[in-house]
Amino acid sequence: MRCVISKLTKIFASVSSAVLLAACSSNINDYANTNPELKLDEFFDGELKAYGVLFDYSGKLTRRFKVDLQASWQGKNGTINEWFEFDDGEKQTRIWQLEKLADNSYVGTAGDVIGKAYGTTNGSVLHWRYVLEIPYNDSTMQVNLDDWMYLVDEKRLFNKTDIIKFGIKVGELVLFIEKV
């Protein structure tokens, strides 16, 4: 009986955490009147540089990294090449293929993105969600990314991403992107 109660307590805690996370989430419509307006095809165009940090579930800093980006658009289709270099020497590359569906909605794919990423802009903010396959031990695992980008000015953007597994936040990524 004690084992059953323990399992039920763990399930209840997990469900409660997921509900609380959803209740605390921002809504993209909250940013309708913010300026400057974020237009992905204008900000992500040309050379950019990014600096980021990764935190684990407890808020402990686990990694630092920098990213060189090269972005371009042809009409409603964009490509963003990202070259990551982590503080432990690991290097990764991601190539995004983006499509502008309407004035404020986008869809994207990349080699390590499972399915498609979907994003919406409103005012100076982009909300982007997708499933990413990441290296883990000697294998990989899939995590959900809840990505919020905030345009600071025409040359700078702040990015905050919650990393979620089984409905529970397991990490956070903070990134600063600047046009070169």
C-alpha cells in the first residue's frame, strides 16, 4: 500500500507541476503593443553573433557557448546557419529552413528538430515551440523547447528557452543575439 501511495504522490506532483507551468506561461498576445516590432526576415538577415548559457533543472549553470549565425531570405523562405562552440570544446551546427506563413506566423525545420517548429510574432516578441533531439550521455533524447525571443532594439535580441521533458522543466537556456 505504501508503494501505491508513493507512486500516486509522484504522479500528482508531476501533474501539478505541469499545470502550474502552463498557468504561468506568457501569452503572445500580451506583447501586441510592444516596440520595436520584430520582423524575423529583417532581424535574421546577414551575420549575427550570439552568446548563451545553459542551466539545469535546479538553476545551476552547466554550460556556456557562443554561436556564429549567417541568415538570408528569399521572399517568404529563410535559412539560418548556426555554428555553436561550447566552453568544453564541443561544436555543433544547425541549419534552419524557415517559411513565413502569414504576417506573424512561421514554420521551421532543422536536422535535429523532430517534426516542425511553429512560431508566432506579436509586437517585439516571438514565441517558438519545437521538439529537439539533443546529445545525452552516449545517445540522444528528445526535449520540448518553449522559446521566447524579445527584440531589445534593431540590433539586439534576448532569447529565453524552457527545456521540458515529460511536462516538467528540466533546464533553461538564455541567449543574447546581436547583428554584426
